[in-house]
Amino acid sequence: MGWTQTVLSKKAKVALGTVSRMEEFDGPVAARTDTLGRVVAVLEKAGVEFLNDERPGVRQRR
């Protein structure tokens, strides 16, 4: 996406420190469900697709 943490935090309406902590996690992100949901929704709206099949990950929709 090329977004900074600041851009993502503003678009998702979550604290910058929260976005920073999410990026630092190695493994499942520990965050409040509503906070994580806002971040996921903003990324999906921007074209990110979250994969949960044999190899979980993300990709940009075509």
C-alpha cells in the first residue's frame, strides 16, 4: 500500500501507538477486537485481501 503508520492510524481511527504495536508482533496480533476490525476494514477497502487457506497471508486484490 505504501502507507505510513500515521496514514493507517488516521484512516482506521486508531492510535498511532496501536498500529506500531500491531506491526511489531510476531504471530497473531493482540488487540481489541473492534480496533483490529477497524484496521482490517480499512485495508480491505483499500484492496488488501486476507488469506486464511494453507498459507495464511495477504495480497492485493486484482
